[in-house]
Amino acid sequence: MTKSTPFSAANQIREAEVDFRKWNTLPSPDIVRLTIRAVEDRGITVVPAADGDAALAILKKLIPQGAELMTGSSTTLIEIGFDEYIASGRSGWKSLHASITSENDEKKRAELRRKSVTADYFVSSANAIAQTGEIVACDAGGSRVGAWPFAAGHLILVVGINKITPLLELAMQRVFEYAFRLENARAQRAYGTPSSIGKCVILAREKIPGRVTLVLVNEALGY
């Protein structure tokens, strides 16, 4: 089950001024099946998950013990309990995020962050999935999307079916009209500063078999 947080979408609707119904509606099973087929046709492995608990269990199986792991900032990962699981120290993975946050030297921390996009396993989420198979994400500086095109050895994206849109154009519209506004509200709450859209990646095709896995969750998660 999804774990609601102060930064979950439902708790930021008013201040973000978003159309929650338009951009957060769950699609029909037929649309989900068509979307899975379209994503797989683009060289991406799709693993369906019934809910957040199932998604967390899948991640535990996909990432081997002792693996080098980096996570992109993600409300979805918080909601399924992935961040909490890593913080517990029970995962057996080498968390690069923990190494970054424990580094006090600003220059060294920046260098670690830059290299972290080349992690063996990079786990994050996405802002939208088009029914035609493209997966879209944007962030301010590139620390989350930098791993997507090539850098990470294995890229695992955990995404709720609420992020499925009919077309790529609408996927991009969802980013600007919905995901960004919610992220901007979160950033101002969490850091006291606004966010921005600085870097966008459209994952349209993957040529390396098995490199990218989409864990598609049958719930509304993140934004």
C-alpha cells in the first residue's frame, strides 16, 4: 500500500494549483496493457506490480546483494517505502546517496554526485509515460535524469499507472502543468526555495537488452 507523506500529491493540491482529476486519473486495464506492450517494443523490460508493497518486493529481487546503488529524488520511492528500507541498513547494497550526504567537503560532495549517475544500479521514477511507449522525466539540475540515457549500468524506474497519458505531447504537458507545480511546492516547503525545469529526458528506445526496467505499479504514486 502507498504510504502518504506530507509531500504526496494529494497533500499539495491547493498550493500547487493543479488539476488533480485531469492528471491523476487511473487508466483502464486495457490502456495499461497497451502501454506495457508499447514500452516493451522500445526495448524496455516491464514488471507489473499490484501496489507499492509489491513494487518494493520487486526492487529487492532486482538489485543484487552488494550492488552499487544510487537513487534519484522521488516521492514515489518514498511512498513505497524504498527510501526507508535503504535507511534501515538492511538492504545489503552500497548506497552512493549515503556516501554523498555524509561528505562534508562541498567540492568532494559535488564530485561524488556527478559520478553517482554511473552507478551499477540507478533507481528513480518518471513524470509521465505515453501510451505510445515513451517515458519522460525532468529535473532542475540533471542529477536524476543524467543516469537515464547511458550512464547507469542498470536503470530501474518505479512509476504509478496514474502517469500514463495518451500521447508524448500530453506527457510533456503533464510535466509542466502538474508534476513541476507539485515539485515546486515541495521544494519550497522542504528547502525554502523554488524548483525549476532545467533538464528533460525522453526515453524513446533502449538498445542494451536488460538495461532498463520499468516497474509499473497499479496505483497512483508520486507526481
